[in-house]
Amino acid sequence: MTTTTIQKTQANALRALAMDAVQAANSGHPGAPMGMAEMAVALWGGALRHNPADPQWPDRDRFVLSNGHASMLLYALLHLSGYDLSIEELKAFRQLHSKTPGHPEHGLTPGVETTTGPLGQGLANAVGFALAERLLAEQFNRPGHAVVDHHSYVFLGDGCLMEGISHEACSLAGTLKLGKLIALYDANGISIDGKIEGWFADDTAARFEAYGWQVLGPLDGHDVEAVAQALAHARAHAERPTLIICRTTIGAGSPGRAGTAKAHGEPLGAAEIAATRAVIGWPHGPFEIPEGVRQAWDARERGAALQRDWQRRFAAYRDAHPQLAAEFERRVIRRELPPGFEMLAFKTLAATAQRQEAVATRKASQQLLAALAPQMPELLGGSADLTGSNLTDFPGCGSVMPDDFAGRHLSYGVREFGMAALMNGMALHGGLIPYGGTFLTFSDYSRNAIRMAALMKQQVIHVFTHDSIGLGEDGPTHQPVEHAESLRLIPGLDVWRPGDAAETATAWIAALQQRERPCALLLTRQALPAQPRTPEQVVAIARGGYVLSDRPQPRAVLIASGSELQLAMAAQRLLDEQGLPVRVVSLPSSSLFDRQERAYREAVLGPRAVPRIGVEAGSTRGWGHYGCVAALGLDRFGESAPAGALFELFGFSAAKLVALVRQTLAQEEAACTTTN
Amino acid sequence: MTTTTIQKTQANALRALAMDAVQAANSGHPGAPMGMAEMAVALWGGALRHNPADPQWPDRDRFVLSNGHASMLLYALLHLSGYDLSIEELKAFRQLHSKTPGHPEHGLTPGVETTTGPLGQGLANAVGFALAERLLAEQFNRPGHAVVDHHSYVFLGDGCLMEGISHEACSLAGTLKLGKLIALYDANGISIDGKIEGWFADDTAARFEAYGWQVLGPLDGHDVEAVAQALAHARAHAERPTLIICRTTIGAGSPGRAGTAKAHGEPLGAAEIAATRAVIGWPHGPFEIPEGVRQAWDARERGAALQRDWQRRFAAYRDAHPQLAAEFERRVIRRELPPGFEMLAFKTLAATAQRQEAVATRKASQQLLAALAPQMPELLGGSADLTGSNLTDFPGCGSVMPDDFAGRHLSYGVREFGMAALMNGMALHGGLIPYGGTFLTFSDYSRNAIRMAALMKQQVIHVFTHDSIGLGEDGPTHQPVEHAESLRLIPGLDVWRPGDAAETATAWIAALQQRERPCALLLTRQALPAQPRTPEQVVAIARGGYVLSDRPQPRAVLIASGSELQLAMAAQRLLDEQGLPVRVVSLPSSSLFDRQERAYREAVLGPRAVPRIGVEAGSTRGWGHYGCVAALGLDRFGESAPAGALFELFGFSAAKLVALVRQTLAQEEAACTTTN
């Protein structure tokens, strides 16, 4: 097997652009792009089915660069293939407001399917892409009409394979037999600290066979034909996902840096670049691409033909299955909610509010799902092995299983991080709104994938139950304390901690309507009483914060969320008896509330002169943000005991809250007197 | 191979205690203890070298229950073996202030080596135990004197093996050939969602062989002799870590629940318990253990003999190597810092403060290590494949490698979570103070292990570099925004974000002196100017917050951390010129500052009437906690560009800070006028 002359030249064009752009930026990673150049030729030079003119074509193959530091490889490929990414953008690699940031960013650069950089997650996203394809194929394809039929390819490196998430994602991909997932492993034996044998001696082929994958190679990753043949074999034998192990040399082509850790993360330097140009036979100046090479790379004509063919097939599908085709267009192309959604949501919320049922908010969440999910086939539920605790399933949802993709609920196994990153992949793919559950404490495990969803503006819904010491006997390892506040810090994530069933329904509806943000719903294990509300108050829940119960000329404002809302209401009643009127503000979603206009926020929180007191069974550090001068919360780890004993132990009672209000008022008065 | 009658009875005693305690608590997990009863007999019934009378015996075997929900198994074993854990404690399982919480908690119950529950982490802790043993053996043992020579055993379940951290920890354990690590896999085929084949179809034996482990079994986990023989084989063939795969039945013994997911997490109920008693032939009442069974389990005599033997051997060692023995006693037994530590630390800090060098705080951290680490052989450094970026190595540290454990710096590979959990295991083992580095953003990956260190009060030092948009071109995936504030929320964790070299040295010294807390040091990539300080101010750094530069009758107080401290100082100078005096407070560690007495804190922050303004290149939500009425920060994701361009883009300049001060003062004045 050989690499032809034009393929060599195509590969060297990638090499040259990578080393030149890194040099121009004086920052970046030349080694991986140079090492993967031939792998890229094998895939992008013919196998990949995509259309540079339409990066949104629904049935395009997905490509993920999981070793995202190799971003210049992807930018070079996008540019040369004919995507809307000019050579000027490549020259502005890693500069402010260019389309060529340090790591590939979805939404910024056409053709970038997912944002990568945090290692291992791109691979997990790719598993999500392949899973979405499989699920949508099941839902939409009909005999003779394969409108969903594409591959998901991923390049990955040693770092991705060291990360634990690679295990979670690939074990599940193997179990589910996602045969249209094809991973190409850039096995260059080098990571930042040097030769990997001192810290990574896995037999990766055996490891992936243990997951039920088809493993091809190791083969020479610089032999385009060998890689291309492996790709063809993988597509022809699609009973299982495929890992193609490509042995490469990092920084290949650079006489002084090839095969060294130094090639990884710094510019080669002018002298070494000149030497590399001589070695690989690339006489052209920086960012210069000869016309013949451009033509060889140009994928626009083939891409347009591929998409036209699909459009013809989709037209035939529309004729044969008009309803399915309309649904496909709604879900996958226009990405709209079902036409009746608003009305259904409104009725469900109204009914919930009217029912006034004391129920755990995790149960209220399941009730909402039971009402809405049957009408929303795009919802794909799941849990990290806590289905019966998270209550993420709903009547008739069915289970996604290795040979059965008709279900709408997936047991992800005990894989919180993998679940979150797979959901990111599915959301990016389009056609599905994924939601998944675990205990709130274990949001720690998936935290960076939640962040990535926020960064990518993807609609992924996290159902985090057992949201406080209310979890009880499982003890401090399972009791979140800092988690609610900590999630609120992630930019672009909406966090909800609803106080009863009506607030839970509102949270879910907001999460479904919010197409460009991930949401985290923090739900109780224990039952919460329903709060009475006027219809206007029911509507106001969606603003994230509102006055739930007011008094004329309140002396203090109690601000509460979730299970502590009932406490604020009880304290208000006790204080009424003592002739001390206070306002109760419910704050189920601080991020939503923070986005309301200033006048509204000030009206809800009241004048600054009236002391504000926060109440939440968790960290109190965030209350200062709302001008609170005191808070009832928990700034230490919990204990193992029945929930009631814990709430008592840590002072979560109406009486304690009343005492805190009185103490705060006394202190404020004293401070005032001193000041005056 | 068979299980003898007494062994059967011993196993049934564990079963009975587990189901009775769960029933009494009306909460807990009977299935796993019942399924692992025979495995426990095989290990605890003879093989395990421990002394119930002295859970601190340094050379005891370590035992970790990674599937921590099986806590009743461990409590039953501790009780029956003769640890200070009464039957009354077992009766109080999962009740407030008992020594038998829902999941095993280190420090609360004698004999519990680590806190488990969050799945997979116990396994990683066990790898840390085995690594600590190997390192200490290298450092202390001499020919004919094996004073460090014990095994680390771990029980784990399917859930642990699904978690990604199992991959990180076990891949590294295999690479390092930690042959005295023996894992027993409770392969019962059931997780909470049901039969695992739908979501976990790994060939686990092949997977672990791919990691370089010795794999024994699958064998019948209810055959005590078979498990015991495998254990003996593992100990006799200790070139590699061993996984013993034990096929078991969850809830074994329960006629109605055995082999079902229902056995996992709820009490069996009175009727099923009665039926189980009949089936297993256990006629005794709840919590009743016949004397013969007690005697069979009692490990006190054997344990005392084992420890006496070790003490004799240690005495001989002390005779032959008095200095080493003294060092062993200091590090491993008394857990004290070296005698000259305080003086050395003081001199190093003084020299650093005097040098007034502009340096990145990551570099200052390395300078501190270069000064202290050679005198502190207990320091064990490392990095998750970013050694050259985190600067965690120091001159002469050497590298820990598969066949060379003389080094003092470990390349953990790209395994942030695994690194953190291994460090927890090493800290728990004793004799080492582990520290490890990665980029601050990737603290997300290791977050729950950091939390566990805090919960367990373990001295683990996290070196998180590249602590803001100052990271520059790598872009938003690598730029922390919410991370500093988010780490500050973890109870019991000390977070430092030093503003120059002197603050960095203080942070390190505090982290080393603080024996019962983990610390996170957030360090810059970019150089920071040294701030001038009086000797009193140098000392005051250790209080976490102090007045760095004051003015008579300040009109505002600027509170800053890390790289933004220089900004506050520059703004102060500009405001001086404008005749507007402000105070600058440096707040390198808010947790330390929060622990100072109230009077000190109030003196530093000044009277409430003087507006406070926070400055930090990250989330602003936490500033309200310090009464700030305004903040210069970053509540959105960063961008990819050179650091200077980013600080400019996001308004981190002295001029912008000056403008914010003036605007804030104007607003406060207006508000005041309105109020009056």
C-alpha cells in the first residue's frame, strides 16, 4: 500500500498550514496536525460525506477532533475543502475574534461539529452523535427510505484514551453496538510529559476489543491507502464500533522535532520550519497553497452532489411518508418544538398549580414528563443507573437497549460524565432533546461536560435529584451542600431549584423552551407542600424569582428556594403572630431572575433598607449577591441520619428562621444607631 | 474446593447483621453485603494482616470497600473482628451521630481506611495506598529490613468498573506494576437499573489484562476456599496488580430477593428476613451472634501477634538504621513536619519577599518547592501530564517510573480525577504529602475527589495553574472563569489565589502546615509584579486577607486577589492623583480570612459605610459575601487571544477600575441622598 504523490502533497499542505499558523500566532500545537496529516487525507480526501456549502445538511457525516489542540488540522481541512473559512482566518489563528480559536469552537467556525480541548470529551460527543443517528434512524427510516444514514468519525490521541471518560463512552458504545462510529487513534506514543510508556502502557487494542469494538491495525498512519482501506473495512463491517489504530510520528516532517514532546505545544521556529519545508519538499511560502493542491482538496462539487442526492431521496420519502417527513423537518431541520407545545405546557402547569398536591419535586418532574413527553418524541431520557430514584422515566417510554432503539429512555450505567458528554453530542446532532438524571452530588463527576454544554449553547437538561441533606441516611458523600451555588456559577447554565410541583412544572417548561442553554433541575427526594398562588404568581415563576407572599410594609424579606420555601412561609406565619410582617420571595432560578430587568428585580427584593435574609439548605456564600445580610444555610458537610433529624440538627426550622430574623433586625437597628 | 461449616456460619453472621441493621434503619443496602459475605470471609477470616486493637499500626494491610453502599459488610467485619465498634453502634446504623453512617467514613469509625460511596473512587484510593506502600518501601526498607511490606485490598462492584476513574486508576496501577494491590470484583451482574447487560457488557478480564493486571477467575464468589486460594496466588505472584473476579449473587440467601435489583437498595422486610433466616439456617435473633461465631471472627489475638512481630522487626531496623527509623517515626507514625521546617519556611518566605521579583506565581511555586522539597522527603509531586506547564517538578526530584520508585515526581498521565483520588489514598496511607498539578479549568474533572479530601480532612495539595483568561490563546475551554469561586464553596478546602511570589510562598507554607485540610493553589501563567510589604504585612498574608496599601480616610476599599492585585494597586495610584484615597485589601485566601476573628476581618474590610469593590478575573457572585457593592470580574466565558488582548477586552485595566470606583461612589452618594 502506498501514498500517491498528490496525497503526499495534500498531506504536506496540511502540515505547512499548521506549522505556519502556529508560527504566526507564536502559540499552538503543530505536532499533532503534522502527525495526523495522512490520516486526514484518508478521511477527508474522499471518504467523508459532507458538503462544505451547507454545514447544516442533516445527513452529513459528523467529524470530531477529540484531540482539540490539533485545531489547525481541522481549520486547514475546512479551508481547503471549501468551507467558509478564508486563508485570512488561518493567518489570524488564535487571535482575538478570529474564526480560528486555539481549540475548535462549535458555533464559531462553520464545520466544527463540537467544541473540543478538554480531553476525552470529543470522543464521548462522537458516541453521542452515533447514538443520535441510530435513534433517529429507528424513528424516521422506513423500508427503502434511509433518510438518516451517516457515519460519525473521531480523531483522538493518547490523552483522550487516558481520560476516564473514554472508558465510560466507549464501553457504552460497545455495549450498544454503535457500528457507524469510527474512531481513528493517533498513536504517536508521546504526551506532554514525554514518552508515554512511563504512565500509559495499556494494550489499547485489547482494551477496545474488551468493550466489544472492532479494532483495526496498528497500521502505518502515514500510509494514506492503509488508513483508507481500514476506513472502508470499518464501514463494510458495521456490526460494532471500530477503532483504527494509526501509528504516527508526532510532528512528522520536522527533522528536528519529529517524535519528540517538544513538537507538541510550541512553534517550530523559523529555522526548523525552513528545514521542514526542505525535507517534505514544500517550496511554497507561508499560507501559500498551489492551485493543484487546492483543486485536489476541494470537496464542494462532490459535497453538493451528495446533498442533492439526499434531497432527492428525502423528496421521495416525503411523498411516501408525509407526516414523518414533516416531523423530521420540524425536529431535525427547523429544530422547533411541537406545534401544540405552548398550549399543552400552559394547561399542564395550570393543572399542576390547581392540584395543590404535596409531592417530592422529583415526583412532580416525573408527572410533568408523563404529561408532556408522549407529545414530544424528541425527548430522550436517561439516568446514570438511578432511574427509580431520579424518576426520569415516564409511562410507555420504553428502554433503549443494545438491539432495540425504539425506546425513549436510556440506562447510561454508572457513568455520569459519559452521560453528560453523550447528551452534548446528541443535542449537537439535532433531532433530540436529551435529559438525564443522577444525584445532585454527582454533578461533580459530570461538571466539565455541563460547562461545555453551556459554552456550546446546547439544550441539555440535567435532572439532579436528592438535592440536599433531605437525602438523609446515605450521608455526607451523597448530600450536596455546595452544588447548587456552584452550578449557578457556570455562565450560560440555567439552574432551577423549584419549591413545589408548580415551580417544577415551570422549570421543566422553561428548560424545554430554552433552546440555547443547558438547564439543571435540582429536585428533592422528600415531599414538599404545594404553595398557594394567584394565576399571576403562577406566571411569575418563569421569571426565576417573585414575591410569593407579601405583607404591608414588610420589616424583612425572606428569600428562599426549593425545600426551604415552605420554611420561609411557615416563618412568615409565626412572625405574623408576633406582629412582625415579612415578605417571602421565592427564587427558584437565580440565573433567570438575574436576567430580568432591573426594575422588576428591585421590586421583588424591595428597598435596600429592608434587610434581606436568604434560606437554602446549602452554601450561604451566594446570598450576598442578592444583598442579603444574613442567611440560614449549611456551610459544612452533612451527616448520615434520617432527613428530619438532619434538618433539625442543622437548624432548618421555622422557629430558627424566626429567631434569625429577629436577631438580624436587632443587629441592623444597632448598626443604624451606631452610624447615626 | 468447599466452604467449611464454620466459614458458612461466619458468612451468614455478616448476612444477618447486614439485613437486620438495614431493616432496623429502614434504609440501606442489604444486597451487596449479603452477596460479598463469602469473599469477606476469605479475606478477613485469615488473610488480612491487621490488628483490631490498633487501627493505626503503620504496616497493616489496607482494606477499601469501594462499593461503599455495602457499608454494613464493613461494620459487621469491624465489629466481629474486635475493633472498637459495639453491637449498639450496628443497631444504630444510619442514625444521627452513630459510628455506622450510610457510607463508611474515615475518621469516624475505627478501621475505615477511606470514605467511600461515590463509586470508583475507593478503587482509586486503593491504588494510592499501594503506590504509597511501594514508594515508602523504596525509601525506608533496607536489605533484611522490610518495615514497609503490606498489601492493599479492595472490594468493588460493577458500578465502580463503569466509572471512568476505574480506567484512570487501574491503567496507571498496571503501568506501575503495583503488585501488592489486590482487587476483588463482586461480579453480581446487577446494578440499580437492573441486569447490567443492557448497559455494561465489557469483558472485564480482558480489559484488566490490557492494563497489565493479573486476572484470576471468574470464580464462585460464594466459595470461600476458591477466593482464599486466589488471594494466596495473588500474593505469591506479585509482579502485577491482581483482579480476582468473583461471581456472586446479590442478596444471596434471600429466597425472594437474591439476584434482583430490588435487593440492592431497600430493606428486605420482616417476612423476607424471616424466610432468609430459614434458608440460611440462622435461627438467632436480630443482632444476636453466637459465641462460637464471635470466636471464629475474633482477630485480636492474631492481630496483636502480627503487630508485635512487626515491632520486633522495627526495633532491629532501628538498631541497624537509626536515622531512617527516626525519619519513619516522624513521617509515618507521628506525622510531623521536619524539625527545621518552621525556620526554613520563615527564611524562604523572607528571602522571597525581599527579592521583589516579578514572576509568574506558578514559577514562584516552583521556586518555593526548590527551596523546601529537598528538605521534605515526604513531599511527593506530580502532574496530570502538564509538568512543564504546572512547574510541579523541582531540581533533583527524579521521576517515579514503572521500575523505579526512587523519584519524587510522578507523571500521572492525562488523568486528573485519578490523580486526585490517588493522592487522597496516599495522604490517607500516611508518610507522604502528595501534591499534583493540572490547569485550573480541569479541576472540574477531579472535583469530587477534592471534595472527598476535604470531607476526610486529608492533606492533599492541588497546584492549579493557568488560573484565568491570562492563559490566553488556548481559549475558553481552557480558561477558568467560575472555578476559583466554585472551589471556595467546598467546605474544608483552603483555596489560595496569591498575587505575587511572597503570597505564593505563604500559600505553600500554609498548605504544608495545615495537616487536616486539602489546599488548592491557583497560580498564574503570566508574570506578576512583586508588591512591597512591611515585615508585618508579610506575616499578615497568612491570615488570608490583609490591608496591602492604605490611605487616610479611604473613600473606598478595593479587594483583590491574584493577578488583579496589581490592578488594584495601579488604580490606587491613579486615584491618588485624582485626590480620591482608597484602601487596597489583598485577599489571597478567603477561607483563611473567613476563619479570622471578627474584629480582624472588620478592621481589614473597614466600616460598612465605605463602599467595597471586588476585583478578580472570574465570577463576581462571591463578592457580595464580603459586602462589595460592585465588582470588576468576568461572568461569561473567555475568548482565544493573547492574554493582554483579553484583559483589555474584558476591561481589566487600572483605568476601568478607576472608572468603576468613581461610578460606584456616585451611585452610593445618590442612594444616600435618596434615603435621606
